[in-house]
Amino acid sequence: MSGGEPERPQFLFVKALASRGRLEAVTQQMGYHPRYLDSFLKTQHYLLHMDGPLPFDCRHYIAIMAAARHHCRYLVNLHVLQFLRAGGDPQWLRGLDFIPPKLRNLNEINKILAHRPWLITKEHIEKLLKISEWSWSLAELVHAVVLLAHCHALASFVFGCGCEQEEGPGGRGSLKPSSPGNQCFCEAAMGNGCGQELLRINRKRSLDSCMELDSLRERVQRIHVETEGREETRPLMPDREEDTDGEVTGAANLACYLQDPDFGYQDFARRDEEQTQVFRVQDYSWEDHGFSLVNRLYSDIGHLLDEKFRMVDGLQSSAMAKRQGCEPSVFKRGIWNYIHCMFGIRYDDYDYAEVNHLLERMLKVYIKTVTCYPEKTNPEMFDRFWKQFKHSEKVHVNLLILEARMQAELLYALQAITQYMVS
């Protein structure tokens, strides 16, 4: 925490408590970097709660669809609650077969962006925009694409920092205060805990939120019983189970939000396939192309996203860089370009031999797992890696993964939209 902003984290946490009813694990982890957290909260609030092309209930349902691609119960549970708070139809929570065709048609690009964004084409865009009863407008589609990319990338952060494993019974996000990674940031930084007022608000709002969540769950359960005519139904959000290998099981409640569940990440250039065309940033970049397009079709979101990209680039990772004998900017660029490379995005001015020099093998394995198939992240991975580094620097790596992945998905989607517009 910077010495000039001693009250900044408390202020941000109070804002998060006021808007969500509890201090979420994601907010706590990002709190190690208060300036980034501020930028993240502003962007997320704008996407989900401010004026925009999409209705509020649809925004949260799109978030549910995106999070379900990675079996991320943490995000699904949060957005189920917010979907119902926004007046969403509980029937939709029975799955994709019970939502309007317009939303269901978004499933294809959701699937592609989540796992193999290089496959998206202008034909996918045209199919959604074609004139029909269920067509999307360009502004609506841009809003949806940003939401999808945001939630896919946030799922990586959730798994990468172990937030998914901290889901308590019933999805209440109960946290273990004894764990260094789960301390309130102001407690970790100041050593004497948050103020009593903040703790009182936390307890009261958390209790209210949990009671409301229980009430909403009962409503959804009643609908399941009435519509399916069963005496017993599977709970909407059951406790997580683990098999003997530590793999997460019992994800049947998320299956209703998925089509083609076996579709997943594949290496961009597999040796047994023809070389896929590389995405060259010199031809289409966020700064020169994506920013202006997204800002024109969805007012101001470009500025918020650009601030967030720049904010994560400005964070320091001196210990990690020092270990590798390089400048922090060089180390961060190595991570960023490695992530983009896994999605087929290349920079002509970068020597990719540097990646192997800068990133140790175990760090590369961690980054690839969290980026490409975060649901396979082992719960102990975060604690096991880089024991010699501060917790804040581990979080920093996960923030780089979040932002680099989100920008990669946006570049492919916005390029396809641009190609459709000029064709």
C-alpha cells in the first residue's frame, strides 16, 4: 500500500460492501493492489449496473453463461443472486433451454471466446446481427462481448488465486481469516485489523445477503418442483464435492448452462494440423483499432478498459524481476506476450526466446493452466508456487493473466466485428 493513500483500501472495501453485501474473496485478493482494485471496480460496476445497451438481468445471465464455461461456481453463484435481484425470470436458471433464443444464440461465441478465440469470424458476427426477430444490435453485441471476455478472464483470476476453493457451504463465499491470502487488506497492511465500524457493517450486510440468498434459492427450488413435478430436486447450488484425486465433481448444476461441454482449449498451432493464421498486433491492436471501435459502440467503456490495462502494466513486481536479473517492465512484458502467444497473438518487435529465459518452467505451467483451462488449477498451486515471493506479487501475476487474456479475447472479437462492418 502506498504511503500517500493510507485510507484507500478501507474506502474501496466499504464501497464493495455497500454494493454487494459482503467482502468477496476477489475483492480481498485484488486489495493488495488498491489502485488496480479501484479501476477494476469502476469497470465492473459500469458493465453490470450503469446505463448500457443490455437489460440488467441479461447482463448477469451472460455472466453466468461465461463463468459456466470454466465451471466457476464462485462467479455463477454471485451472478445468480444478482440476476434475481435485477428482476430476472427464475425460470431461466433452469438452463439454456429456458431462455429467449436471442440470448441462447450467444452461446456459440461464448464457447469460442472462452477456449479458442482465434476461431471467431465475421460470419459468427453476421449470424447474430442478421435481421430477424432475435437479432442483436451492434451496440448490444459489443456490450455482450465485453461481458463475456470480462467473466472468462475473471474466472482465471478466481481459480488462480484459490477463490473458487473458498466457496463456503451454499456458495456464501465464507473465507478463512487465518489464511494470509484471505485477510482483509487493511488488516494485512496495518496489522491491527479494520475499524470496528467496517467489521460491524461487514457482519450485518453479510448476514442480510446470506438470508436473501437463502430466500431466493427457496424460490428457485419451488419453481423446479412445480415445473418438473418432482418431490425432490437437486439444489441449485450444492456444496462442492471432491474425489480422491482432488478434482472438483458434482458440477451437474452448471451443466444446464453449457452446450458442447467437451469443447475446450487446444494449443494454437498443433503439429498435426495446418498452421493457423497468426494474429499480428501490428495489423490490429487495442490502441489503434479496438479502443476506438468499442468506445464508439458502447460509450466510455473503452476508456475504462484502457485505464485497467494501463493500471496493471504500472504495477511493480520487483522481487520477481530481480530474481530473473531484469527490469520489472521486461518481466511483465514476458508474461503478457507469453499469454498472448498461447492465443496466437504475436508481436513482430519481440524476441520470443526471452520467454524461456525469463519464465521458469513451473511458472510457465502455472500461467498456462490458469490462462487456458483454469478449472484444472489445483487448489494448492497458488500456495506451492514461488514460496519466496510476497503474496501481493503472486496476485500481481494473476492480474496480468486476467488482463492479458481479456485483451486477447477482445482483439479477436473486435477484429471480427470490424471485418463485418467493412464487408
